[in-house]
Amino acid sequence: MGLNHTFFLVKQSETDFRKYLTAKSDINLHDDLLRYMIDTLYWIPSANFSGWKKKPSQGLSMWGSTIIEGEGLNILFKIMNAWINLFSCSPPKLKLTGPWTEHLDDEGNVEGEGYYSTLELDRDEIIKNLEKLADYAQKASNEGHYILHIGI
């Protein structure tokens, strides 16, 4: 899984987050999983960056950086716990409906029928990462930090 989103717990006083763009994170969630969850992620108040200017937003920037702070942390915590509870009901190999897929020929024409791909994920690994993210949200809220999300 190469298209991962990373999350960091950052002190509120830290505003230069360039070092996190290449840093290793404890929380890595694949792009396909986040896109599966995306409707619920849009409920999270956040901030994205246009250049170096912080702009209010909703959800995660899939290709850029996002800051989650304040009320967004409480909402993120609740959403992650809801997904944890839901995924804990699944078998160990979590199978989800993935994106619509079509195969194209060399000229860009669709070959055959399109179909929804299937995501096959390790339930326990997904839950472990979602629990860490929920824990980050709670810690950030209690300790005056924010969560920095780095998209793909």
C-alpha cells in the first residue's frame, strides 16, 4: 500500500510543519480507506493551506496538508470511534467496496465492463491505526495540540 496519508500530533506553538512532510508517522491510512470513509470526514472542521495562508475548511485535503484543532478534534474523535466500532464487527479480512474501475486501451477507450474494485484490508491493523488517531484527537484536545494530516 503506497498511497498513505500520515497524521502527527503537533504542539500548538509549532507552526512550521515542513519537517513533517518527509517524517515517518505512527499513523498511516491508505488513500482507498479514507476515500471509503470520506463522507464522514467532511463533517470535521479543519484548516487547509493555500500557499502558506491557513484557510478554514471541512474534512481532509487529500493531496495537501490539513490541520485539525478545536471542535474538529472532538468530532474526529467521535467519528474514529464510530468506525472502530463498525469495523470491529467485520471478519479479520475486511472486505470493502472500492472505487469504480475501468480498463482503457492504448487510445483511452474503455475496454469491457467497468466494475467496483474490492478493498481487502487487515481489520486489526486498520482498527489499531484508527484507535491511535482517536487517541491523538483526545490528547490534542486535552493538551493544547493539533493534528497535522499530510495527504498523498
